[in-house]
Amino acid sequence: MLITCMGIAFVFWVLVKLSQSYPTIKIVVFNIDIPENKSLVKYPPTDISAELKGTGWDLMLEHFFHSKIPVFIPMPDNNSMYLNQNRMRTEIRNSLRFREIEVLSVNYDDIQIQLEDKKEKKVPIVFESELIFAPGNQLKQIPKLTPDSVLLTGPVSLLDSIASWPTKMVQLLDIKSSSTFEVDLQKPSLELKLNKTQTAVSLEVEQFTEKTLYIPVKVLNKPEGDSLKIFPDKIQLTCQVGLSRYNEVAYQDFSIEADLKDVPLQEGKNTVTVRLTHQPLFVKGAKLERKSVEFYIVKHLGKG
């Protein structure tokens, strides 16, 4: 009997409590009616929330139907809409199943919604990576991506500023052999869509060795009318090259220059710095045996 009485009392207590008014916070989701040929310049914030006040019954039943408040926004013909506090409270209240619930406030003062023409743009994929090779190994050629490009869809103003699309960062250590693997593309903002989410990366790895060559020194801005001798006229160069291209590398593929333009010239011994100005792209770690050469100027004496 005691338990029955307590149960009845509890039921009445719950009924009384649910009949009272309470404040609460609920997440709001804006669903915007976007024409097929249009795109949002910027999506509304994902953390919009409204402060509500209503009876416990109404709030409980409202939560039963929607854990978040869905607000449907039809866009006007001019593709632009400004939502202030009053307009947002009205739209949220009209979206509630129980209109007796009061919308006290929204956590944003205003929200601007803007549509633009939807366009497509194809851009190359950039492989973002940190590759560390085992000693004596290197890439045989630049990584191959399949596909090597991605199709972006979104508003014109956003697409105009995009020239490429990156993958997620990949870090590989102690690379010794060739491999192929999938890598995810960076996720776009809500305003953009990608037609691909992954690309296959092929790494071709080979061993490398050192090669030594003697490169002639080219002198720029020689003084007119004078004889000029340089020593040495060739400089030893050491570089790293893959075994598959070892025989392709010749001294003609390199250029070493000594520029006399800003060097004070005088008779006798002079020194000028040399620079490596050209080398094949597949050659790495090129080093010169020396950084300068000596040159001698002999002035010609006029007749008489």
C-alpha cells in the first residue's frame, strides 16, 4: 500500500513538474533551398543554437520529434538573404511543432546567406609528403599520381583562387624499394565538392652512386683588348646520380661561370668566385672541388 501511494505521488509530482516552464538550449540546423545551378558562397555556421522556453511537456515532446531544430530557408530571386535576430527567431519558432514554445534568443546576431553561380574546375593534385630514403637510395623519377587531377564544384569566387589540390600529408621513413599506395585528398570546405577523394601514388626507387666530372669554367664580362688566363680552367664536380642514368650524365650537362662584372681588375694575380648555374634535374648533391679560380690579365702595349 505504501509503495502504491508513493508511486501515485511520484506520478503527480512528475505531472506538476512537466507543467512548469523551463529554459533550454537546442541546436538549430539551417536547410537552404539551393537551385541546381547555384552554390553557397559560405555555409551557415554549424554551431547555431537557440534558447527556448516552454513547459516540460512541450520541450520533451519537441525533443522527441527533433533532437535538432530543422529550419528550411527558401532563397529569394536575388540570391541574397540577411537574417537578423528577429528574423531567425521567427523562422525557428515557425519550425517548431509546438508553437507555445518561446524562442528567447539565438547565439548569432546576424547571418548572411549568399548564392553564386555553380562552376566546375579541374586542377592538378599535389602530393604532400616527407620522404626519407635509406642510405644509397633515391627516387628514380617524380611520384606518379593516378588520377593526377581532381574536378572541383563550387561557387565561382572560391574556384578562382584554387590552382591545385593537396593530398593529406604522408611521411615515409627508410624507403628502400618501389611501392604504390592510396592516399586521401584533403577534405574541402562545405562550399566545395570533389569528384575524387583518393589518388594512387607510385614511388619508383633506385640506388644511386657518385660520379666525378671536370667542368670547363666559362668567364663572363672579360675586359676588352686584354689577354686573360684563368687557373684552373676546369673544376672537378662530384654529384649523385641514379644507376639507371649514370651513363647519361656528361660534363656538357653542367655550367660553371665566373663573372668579372663587379670584380676590381688589376694586373697580376686576381681571384673570382665561381657558380654552378646549370645541372640536370635528376642529379643531386652536386659539389664543386673549389669555389673560386685565379685569373691573370696581360695588357697589350701599343706600338711605338
